[in-house]
Amino acid sequence: MSVIENSKLTVVGAGAVGSSVAYAALIRGSARHVALYDIAAEKVEAEVLDLAHGAQFTGSSDISGGADISVAAGSHVVVITAGAKQNPGQTRTELAGVNAGILRRMLPQLLEVAPNAVYVIVTNPCDVLTVIGQEVTGLPPERIFASGTVLDTSRLRWKLAQRAGVSTSSVHAYIVGEHGDTEFPHWSRATIGTVPILDWQPPDGQPTFTTEELDAIAVDVRDAAYKVIQGKGATNYAIGLSSARIVEAILGDQHVVMPVSTVLSDFQGVDGVALSVPSVVSSAGARPILETSFSADELALFHRSAEALRTVATSLR
């Protein structure tokens, strides 16, 4: 894809995830200028240098960065990955206290140098942090949102596509709710092409999907991050790619439907909680699609997800 003229992306946090976001953005040409910011000067300078050394091979994007907040000045999009990382066996919500403190200190400083940016929160637990971020900044909900279940949805579509014998782009299915343990697939609206998922006949003679199989796939998707973290210490490549894709939707004003997480207002009876639902992502930010409908069972799961996050958010106030 071609870079968007004069666009600037700042990635906050030079750890495994932040560096992967910057790398993916450079490779994909997501923005004309990519900046990496972290308070750990030696680490961020080394990452920027390493990325810059490959500049000959990344098209027309350039990379800069450092430990001074001014590197974020004039950003159109700010992706926040800074925070304590999730350790093996640790849930995303257990990270909440530490990372909420980091976000509260950092966001006002970022807003000062990048007042017109759209802010995308990747740091976990991203849903809870989005509520805190919106309160701290006073930004409209569409301008500060989380990457949410964009990656979970990619994991789901990959698994379904493998089993169904089609490309991932032909699978239309979403993970919704919390980016975490109460997330669930929106099966009632899931299709392969135009065919409802349970009616799909795989071309290789495999049997059709069963509800039990779909339930097992949902569990695999939900627990995928734990498996990756157990084996290699962090999830970074796929979240880097999915974050770069969100950036492109904003900078290119693409109006792409993605399951990002915004602070909801009167969405299926949910208010004041950030949850992932299909949303239109453009240069204005992210707007939930209010016409999204759920089955009765899914609506109960959605409200369960909202309550779980509300409990965590309340504990941080």
C-alpha cells in the first residue's frame, strides 16, 4: 500500500509490541513518518537505529524517535503500547492497576504535543484503559479507542478459513465484547461468503461445522494469547500488524468496519463501558454501528462482558 502523504504515526512504548507496531507500519507503508517514543532512552534509541538501518527496504516511510515527548509532536495517530507486559498465567485485568497509573500520567503530556491526534490504546487491559483515557483527556469517544478484538477477530477468521477451505478474507465473523476472558464470537451473524456458518459445505468433503466445534474454536481464540505468551514471552507480530491496519484505516479515511473498542453510549443497553463492536474506522476515529443486532444468548454474554469490565473499572477509581 502507498503511504499517506505527510501523515505521522507515533508509537508510544518501545517494547516487543511497540517495536512490532513500528516495524509493521514501516513495512506496510502505513504512515509517511513513524516515530517511536519511550522513557527508556537507550532502549528506544537502539530500536529506532535498528529500524532506520533497514530504511532502504521500506519504501518512502521514515523512522525517528527518542525519550523526549516532543517526538510525538504533530502526530495524526498515536498508538499507545506502553505499560507493564502480561506475564505467563496473568490475566489482562490483573495488569489494570499498574497500567492505569502509567496512562493517567502520560496522556495529558501526549495531548499537549499532539492535540489533534486520534489515540489508539493497545496496552492491556485495553478496554478498561480506554474508559480511563477518555475521562483523563476529555476527548470525544470516537477519538480515543482501543484495538479491542481486531486481533482476536483475525485469529478467529484464520481458524475458520483453515477449516472451511477458503481465504480469511472470505470469512465474515467477529469476536465482540471484552478483549479478554469474556469475549465471544458473534455467531448469529457469521458467514462464509454469504452462507451462514453452520450451513457451509467445505469443498474438500469435510463435514459441516457443528455448534460444539464452533464453541471449541471460540475457546482456542480466547486463549490464544496465553499460549503464545507461555511459549515466547509476548504476543507481538500479529498485534503489530493489526495495529498498523487500524492506523491505515484512520490515516486513509477508509471507513473500514473493524471491531475496535470505544466507550459505548446506549449501545444495546450498555453505557460508559468500552467494549468491541463492529465500528466504522475513519479519519474521524471510530463510530460503533448502532444497528448491530445480537441473538438473545449473545446479548446476555455482551452484558456479562460489560459487567466484568465495569467491576474492574470501579476498582481503579
